[in-house]
Amino acid sequence: MWRRLIYHPEVNYALRQTLVLCLPVAIGLLFGHLQQGLLFSLVPACCNIAGLDTPHKRFFKRLTIGGCLFAGCSLAVQLLLARDIPLPLILTCLALLLGVTAEISALHGRLLPASLIASIFTLSLAGNMPIWQPLLLYALGTLWYGLFNWWWFWMWREQPLRESLSLLYRQLADYCEAKYSLLTQHTDPNTALPPLLNRQQKVVDLISQCYQQLHMLAANQHNDYKRLLRAFQVGLDLQEHISVSLHQPEEVQKLVERSHAEAVIRWNAQTVAARLRVLADDILYHRYPSRFTMEKQIGALDKIAHQHPDNPVGQFCAWHFSRIAKVLRGQRPLYPRNLMADKERRLPLFPALKSYLSLKSPALRNAARLSVMLSIASLMGVALHLPKPYWILMTVLLVTQNGYGATRVRIFHRAAGTLAGLVIAAIALHFHTPQGLALSGMLIITLGSYLIIRRNYGWATVGFTVTAVYTLQILTLNGEQFIVARFIDTIIGCLIAFGGMLWLWPQWQSGQLRQNAQAALEADQEAIRLILSPDPQAPKLAYLRMRVNQAHNTLFNTLNQAMQEPGFNSRYLEDMKLWVTHSQFIVEHINAMTTLAREHEMLTPNLAQQYLESCEIGLQRCQQRLEYDEAGSSGETNIMESPDALSHGPLSTMEQHLQRILGHLNTMHTISSVAWRQRPRHRI
């Protein structure tokens, strides 16, 4: 019970965040410096936003950079305010200067909002203490935060990677169960595929997250991670076999009508899913896996395959489930991979600065957007006669996310949570609770808020708002006076952030559809070239297969976000949704062909060359249709070779997958010819 509690992801995270915040307060209370302890607890908020608690092989280097930026921004704000430099100009310069961090890497980019938050906290401190005290506060606060998190990750070594792997196995279980519980519903892709695509998206997202963690931790250089590296490779094998697709709904229907195949296949899928959930718990709670076998389930599938030799569905399911069973039984990957191939993309400072100075740079646009929003928030503070509009500024930064849809959701949660929290705090303040009891309540509320923040940001905001009001009450003894003003400030900040995402150089995802579709087609092309090459090497093939999955996943995420954005052609997006569905079929066929190529089920050199030429022609036609606006003429002919011209006699399994890829490419070309004429040109 204790092991399940302490290793649970939500509990472990909540304990870490609560202790790093509340221990300085407890020490301050013990030594009679409660106000300093409460101020000291502000620094972890900046460190959390900056991602300084992310386990990394350069952990202390990032910590030093973060602390220097926080202290430097605090010093700059104090010195410039002392010289009567307008606050909008100060924040604009800081945002534009620090925006280059996003060009270095995504992780470095989180230093921009964190440093701006440190500058905003300094507004409330400037004039109330000597100039050196905020600098010392940020330096010591960052040092405390880093040392505590280093100790915590040393005590619970491997835990971040274990959490990601556990989630990956759970998502694979859900995906396997959902995929094979809808056998007779696969005749209509429009209804059957979207739920599966969402599950596949979550699986690939978690695989990408594990790749990033492996690189950031340099896990291949530590013996402690060997077991987890093996578990990750097993997960990649499972994803490869679970996500393959035969895509012959008519043959599935025939087999289901002639036998009890549906029940047997579902039995196998549920057995695999149950085992994956057990393994997910074993990984998370540091347990060794128990023995496993599914000989009866595989035997039933083999029997159906032998009884219906003319139906490919039985052989397909029997073979892939037997490989899944082999992996689950042995807990070893089927072949070695180069897990460090997918490295974090990081630019040195001067190349990043050169890229940042381009008007097309997304990092520059984001920094400019933030600078304008913060300037407007500062001017609103002047209009409302607020000498230090730190709450409006802080709200703008906390609700601004990377994209319109995410920002809109965060704004709703922030506004609703703040309102509810202020109402609760106003009622609680009337009871004049003793300080000791109030601090104990704040501790419990903080722990509860961190327990739910990953799942429900709105409810967590309720708790954080209550603790913020009580912190102001302890520091100034007039917390009730802040309640109405803080809610008005929150609403103003949310409106500014929403307007900024809508009108200030918006990064509409519909504008990224063409670029991401091209990237997906290029990844498909590279993978098919290697599969049909004379010597497809397993490590490189595995890397390209994951690139195909990740490229399609990026496209799928872009489409989902684009469909939530305002003012776009809904017919165009619906057509692109169908295009992405056929792209997913190609990904699943590439997954299956990767397995066949690794098992040396190859075509003759001449036939492989013919299929490669046909696939490249199909891919190039789709790329050209995405690139150029002109629609094809009604008499446009298909220059790809027909299936009958490529092969004579019965088709091998590899040829069946290639034939279906050619069919999907033809359909995608037709769809894009229609969709591209009605796309929102003014947004792209």
C-alpha cells in the first residue's frame, strides 16, 4: 500500500511541489520570519514555469542559467524603474531580448515566461526592500529549488521515465482493446477510425516523450536504466504489431460470418490488454513481472487460420498476436534499436540569434506578441490607477499557451477557478481563523491542488487562489480588500491574452496543414525506399518507422487544433480530415511492411523497383497537388501503373500492402485536388 501511494505519479508530484513550497514557510515560521518564508516560496513558481525540475544531464547548468536570468531581470526592472523608464517599454525590451531562448530549444523557450514572471514579482517588491534583497531571494530560492529536486530525483531515481513508460503501456492496452473490439464496425472509416486515431495519437506522443527523456538523461550511459531501456524497446515492438492494419473490412466480415473469429480475436486482444496493464503497474511500482503465457489464445487463432486458409484475416491476426505474445512472454525486444537517434533539437546561441532575427521566426512572433500584450496590460493598469498592475500581467502570462485552442481552454479554467477561489476566500476570511490553523489549511489546500492540477487546471486554480489571498492577508493584513480587485484584474488579463492570440500574429494551425502534410509524405517516401531496398537494416528501419508515425501524429494534432479555430472553411477541414485518415492507413501499412522487411520477406529486385517507382510517383503527385493551387483537369489520367501490370499470379503479403498504399495515394490526390481549391487562402 505504501509503495503504491508513494510511487503514484500524482501523489509523488504533489508531495514534491508541496514540500518545495512549504518548507521555506515552515522554516520562516520556526525562526520568526514568516513573511520572508512566504516571499521565498514565490521563487519555485518561476522555476516550475521554466521547467527547471525537468531531469536533465545538464541539470545544474540549466539551474544556473535560470537563476541568473531571474536575478538579472529583477535587477533590470528595479534599475530602470528608478530612472522613470515606462513599464511597458521595460517589459517589451525584456520579452524581445529573452525571446531568442525559444530558438535554442523548446525546453530553453520556457525560460522566457518564467523570467517575465520573475520581473512581475519584482514589481510588488520594488520600493518595499533594498535593491539587493530581491536578487538574493531569486538566487537562494533557485538554489533551494534545484537542490531539493536533485535530492528528490536521487531518492526516486528513474521515476520520471517510469511514469512515462507506465502511461505508454496503459495507452497501448486501451488501443489494442479498442481496435479489436470494433471488428464488424470497420466498414465505415468515418465512424470507426476517429476514436482509434485519438488513441494512436496518445501512444505516439508518449513514445516521443520517452525518446526525449532518454536523450535528456543520457540513459544509455547509465546501467541503472538498462531495464527501462529494454521495457521501452518492448513497448516499441508492441506498438509496431498492435498498430498494423490489414484494412480488408469485407474479408473481416466474411470470416466473422463463417466462424467465431470475432470472439477469439477479442479474447486475444483482451488478454494482451490485461497483461499490458499489469506490466504498467510493475514498471511504475518497481516490481518484477510475473510469468505469462497465452498459448490457448494463440492456439485458437491458429485453428481459425487453418480452417479458413483462403481468408487473409485469420493468418494476419494469428501471426501478429503470436509476435505480441512472444514479446510479452520473454520481456525482451525482438531486435536492437538505436534509441539515441531521435535527439533533442538544440541550436547554439549565435545560430539561434541569427534565426531569431528573421521576421518569419515563430519565436520572434511569440516574443513580440507577449511584449504587446504586457504593454497593453501595463497601460490598463495606468488607466485603472494601479501603480503596480502585477496581477493583470501575471494572468496574461499564465493563461497564454502555445496555440489558440489551448489558450481558450486555459482562460476559461483560470477565470472560473479564480472566481470560485475568491468567493471561498472571502467567506473564509470573515471567520478570522488563527494563523496556525490558516497555515495548516493552506498546506492541505496546496497539496490537494497539486494532486489534481494535471487533470483539472480549473479546480487547482480554486485552491491556488485561496492560498494566494491568505498569503496577501498574512503579508498585508488586508486580504479582503484585494478580492474584488483581483477578480477584475484576472478578467482583464484573460481578455488581453485572448485578444492577443486572436489578432497579434496568430499561429493558426490551418496554415501549418500543408507543411505538415508534406513532411508526412516525405517521411513515408523515405521509409518505403528503405523497405524496398536490397538491404533494409533493422535499426535504421525502426528509426524511419517511428519518424513516419511521429510525422503523421504532428499532422493529426495540427488538424485537430485547426478544427477548433474560428473563421475557417469547415468543408475544407472535413476534406483534410479524410485525407489524414488515408494517411493513417499508409502509416499502418508501413508498420506492417517494416515487420515483413525485418523478417526478410522481400520482393524480387525488379518487382521491388517497379513498386518503388509507382509509390514515388504517387507520393510526388500528392506533394505537387499540395504545393500548387491549380486543380487538375477533369481528364487528368493516373500515371501510376495498375496493380495488374506490376504482378501476375497470387500476391504476397508485402505486395498486398503496397497495392493498398497505391490506392490510398490515388484517393489522397483526388481529395487534395478538391480541398485545396476551397482552403482559406487568406490564413495561409
